[in-house]
Amino acid sequence: MPIVEHSQLPTFSDLRRQGLTVLSLQDAQRQDIRALHVGLLNLMPDAAFQLTEQQFIRLVGGSNQIAQFYVHCFTVDGLPRSAATQAYIAGHYEDLASIYAQGLDALIV
């Protein structure tokens, strides 16, 4: 299932460079394919944080091609994070309130 690059999450361009099909938002909106919105709740420690994100998005994107996946990455407050990881989260992750407001079709924890 193609992954849709609907945000500036660096994983999308990384996976595209690795040969995975990643659709631009404009291309996805022109196609008549079912859209599925999947939340990825990333609770991993800093050392595995971005790698875990990339692995799960790669697995979802490696499925069959009958739907477009919009992966919404988020985490919870209160976990100890380095300044670099906090900045990454602030710049690329969605907050829990927007996840609730949008709704999801599935959730990966």
C-alpha cells in the first residue's frame, strides 16, 4: 500500500530513497484509492525512536497496493527525551489533540 507523504516527516524521503513507493500528497489526491489513516504511537527510547518510526512505516508501505496510507506519528508527554529528540518530535510529530480531532482508522502502539 503506498505511503502518502502528507507531512515533512524525514522518514518519507528516506524511504523513497530506499526504493519504497511514497506518494506526494498531490499525487495521492488525484487517485481514486481508499485512504486509510493509521496512527503510530512511538514510545521507544531516543536511541530507537526514528528507526522504529521508519521500520513501521516501511512495513505498512510494503503491503499490497489497494489503499493509500497516511501515517500519523505521535507520542505522549512525560517520557524522558533528549533535546534533539524533543526538537524532532516538535517539528515532525502530531499532537494528541489533533489525532483525536482527525480520527484514525487504525493505531499501532
